[in-house]
Amino acid sequence: MTLFYFVAFLSIFFALMTIFTKNPVHSVLYLVITFFTFTVHYILLNAQFLAVVNFIVYMGAIMVLFLFVLMLLNLNKETEPMRSHVVKFMGAIAGMCLLITFLGAFRVLETDTGLVVADPEIGLVKNLGKVLFKDFLLPFEISSILLLTAMVGAVLLAKKETRVKQNG
């Protein structure tokens, strides 16, 4: 139970740091750490699929965004600010969170948090697919139609802008 509260505190702390940091690069890094703490929460709740999707999609996409920000800012040695002890401390906390996640994933760290559901199969992809295509088939299909419509609309808007640029 203390692990849950520690990770919850870190989630709230890094989310607030994301909002209140003035440097956009640091803000993106704090957002990545916040997403990582969400991944730890998903593992504690026995939702392996959500943990993997959060880790790959959100953290991966944010890291790509971080690379684009770095390329757009064109930082070099003269403009790079000196790293303070606070940034090093945040890095140490993030490293400890990563270590705790790995230990929990490999079942080295056994905790009786009371948060894990009695059925260990509940967070698996097979069961999620059964529920998704059995109980929630209509909302799933409606959302796919909405996404398809948005993609077609985006393509049409992009083509219209290129026609205007060519004629103008």
C-alpha cells in the first residue's frame, strides 16, 4: 500500500512540475516521468496491456516530441543552462521508479498492496478483446467510424490547401 501512495505522490508532483516549469524542455521531461508513473500504477492494478500501451505510445510519442523541440530550439553548449542539483535529484527519483517497475515486472519485489484484483487474468489482452468485442461492440465500431471520418476530413482539408497554394 505504501508503494501505491509513493507512486501517487510522484505522479501528482511531476504533473505539477510539468505545469509550473517555465522551460518547455523540462516540462516535456516531467510529462514523460508523469506518464511513467502512470505505467507503474497500471502494473500495480494488474493491467499489463494498458501499462505496455502507455509505455510505448505515450512515452514514445512524447520522446519524439521532445526530439522535435530540441531540434527546433537548436540548443548548443553556450545556450544550455547549467544543471542544478534539483534536476539531478529528479533524475535519481525517476531512476528509482524505473528500478521499482522492473523489479515488480520480474516479480522480484512482492508486495501485498491489496490493489491487485483476485483474478490474475483480468488485465490480459485476450480478456480485454473478449469484453471489447462482446459487450462494447457498438461503441467500438462507432468510434472507428468517427476516426475514419476524421481521417478523410483531414485528407480533404490538406488537399484543399494545396490546391489553393497552387492556384494562388
